[in-house]
Amino acid sequence: MRLVWALVIAMMLAAAAWSISGKLMLWGMAHWLAWGLSLMFDLAALLCAEYARRAVERNTPAGLARLAILALVSVSGAINWSHGLDIGGPVAGYGLASISALVELLFELHRRDVRDQQRAARGLVPERLPHIPLIAWIMYTGRSWTTLRAAVGARLDSLDAAQPAPTAPPAEQGVDDVREAVLDALRKTPDATAQDIVQQLTGQGITAGEDAVQGILDEVRKPGRSGRRLYITDTVRTLIAAGTRDLPDVLAVVRRIHGPSVLESTVDRTLRQALRAA
């Protein structure tokens, strides 16, 4: 859809640039200067359209940008009409002038679509007014007008003059965020249980189920040289930071956390490396 929209706008702007440059050349302007000015004219309109789009997305006024677009489109339409009148009479004049009007119409439709999307995202889409059929307007003009007037009045009564700024919904914690938080809690308290870690994460504003935390603990603490060695290193560093540096004490804590199959030589080597790094 965006590709089609862009192609249509590009073709319309190309036609408008050709018409404007043709009129400028009829006035005696050099070819390169006429094409340069016509392209500059169209690019200025596109820049104003971009500023208006950004203002709509920010929910800020876009009146000045839209007024500039209207002025540029009006001048372009007048030049296109004059050029068409010179080369093909009134039919060509109205046809070329309609190009600028169509560009303005497409931009306005796009702006309204973006505005409606922004309002829908903030929950500000109003209810539709009651549909009164044509036959009702013909047969009961007074009652139809009274019904429509009452509906508009009820909507005005429900409007709040000071709209509060929309608040962003709380960000959901991803799996990677929960995992990093669990690992960080384990570094501080290596022998903590899943329930203890869940309480710590809740205090930090992180929501995580006990089953999910237990799954991470099982994955980290499962036997395996490469994965276990890295976690043993974190445990040893935590014990060193807490003041425990004797091999028997460190070995006892590591075996309690990682299982009795941990070799003393592995803990000894890890302890010596960590002490040298400290």
C-alpha cells in the first residue's frame, strides 16, 4: 500500500514539475533553471508535508505546515492551469490544475489516517453520531434535527477540556531480562532458592514465576564442564568478595551449590585464578 501511495505521489509531482518548468520556459527562463525551480517547489511542499505528519504523530498543532502546503499547492495549481491553457485550452488547463488538487487530497487523507491511528492508540476515538436516513429528514425534519442536536450536546457534555497526557503501559520483562536478574541474584547469594530469588526480583519490580526461576537455576546448576565452570567461577568470586578465601570453606560452599561431584582441583585452580585477578 505504501509503495502504491509513493508511486502515485511521485508521478503526480513529476507531472506538476513538468508543467511548472514548461510554463517557466515559456516565460523565457533557461531550461536548467526552470527544472531546478520546479523541483525545488515540489520538494518544499514535500518537506512541509513531512513536518505536518510529524506534528500529527506527536499530537501537536500542524496548522502552519498545512497552511504552507495549501499555499504551495494553490500556486502550483495556478501555474499548471496556465500552462495547460497555453498548450491545450481549458480542458488541459483544468486537467493539469487537478494534479495539484489531487496531491493535496491524498496528503489530507493520509494525515487523517495517521491522526485516527494515533487517537485509536490513545483510546480517544469518539462514538459515531446517530445515522438519520434521508427519508427521516424529509418526513420529520424537526425531529431529526432535535435528535442530532441532542446527540452532539451529549458528546460535548462528556468532553474533558484538559486531556491528561497518555501514560505508557508498563514494559513487560523479557526472558533475557529475567535471566540476567536471576544470575545477578545468584552472584549475590549463591545458595539462594527459587523462592528467595522470586522475592528479590519482586522487590526490584521484576515479575517472574517461581517455575521459570527454578528452570533457570536448574539450567545453570546442571552438571557439565563448560557451563558449570563458568558458574563455579562466579560463585568463587562471590565468596572472595564476602571474605571467604580458604580452600576448604570455598570447596564446601561450591559442592553444596553445584553438587558433590565438583573436583577439589577445579575449585583450587579457580580460586587461585580469582585471587590473582582480585
